[in-house]
Amino acid sequence: MNLAHIQQLVGRELGVSEWQTVDQQRIDQFAACTGDHQWIHVDVDRARQESPLGGTIAHGYLTLSLIARSIHDLVVRPLGVTQALNYGLERSRFIAPVRSGARVRTRIKLVSAEDKGQGRTLLWTENTVEIEGESKPALIAGALVMAVAA
């Protein structure tokens, strides 16, 4: 896989990441970084008692942030690009909550690859974050990455 032949991969799945656990420690660290301390995320006792989900859940943006590593591991590194820049998001939808302790993985499909000249290619990937044992994904998000050829 390289940028010179990337058009051949448009419409195809590029890979599936390893499972990773979204535990309460990660949720708490995300809350500390963002200042989003909403009880549904960080108050384990209250969430256990008051939430219809029976416990805390990950922030939607925490779940969204997990696709960055997957794109790096499954797209950027295999392409051998020298630089990859987050360029934006397309139609991102949060479908199902990620409960604390759940394991998730990202399935990546290449939607398009647009040559921008000077060794740059704008990649659009569809990223589906799956929750282990659940029928619905946590989210589906289009990510734009500007890849710069080596």
C-alpha cells in the first residue's frame, strides 16, 4: 500500500484495529483534560443508581478520539507517508454509548483519495467504532487526513 496506488483501494476496507478497553481511568483522564465532568461519565455511584445504562459511559468525543490511533496504525504507517495531518471530519454520528469497561475497535474503509499536488493526498476514511458484544456501533465518523508522500 502506497500513495501512488491509493486509488485502487477506494471503496475497500483498509483494516480493523486491535480491541482496546475504555475503562473508568481513561474516562476520568479524558474528563480532566477536557473539563467535561458530567456525572454520567465520572460519578460511578450516581450513574449506577440513576442512569438507565446502569453505570458510567465514555464521552462521545473520547470515543471519537480513538480513531486517530487506528488511522495512524492502519493507514498512515502502511502508506509510509512522512506527515499526516488531521484535516477535518465528515458526518460523524454517535450511535450507541460505550459503557465503562467495554472494549472497542475501529473498522476503516477508504472513501476517497484526492491528489492535491506537491506530494499531498487528501484521504477520506469511514471509521466505524465497534463495541465488543454489541450489535450497534458506538459511532461512524468520516475523517479527513492530509497525507504527505515520503
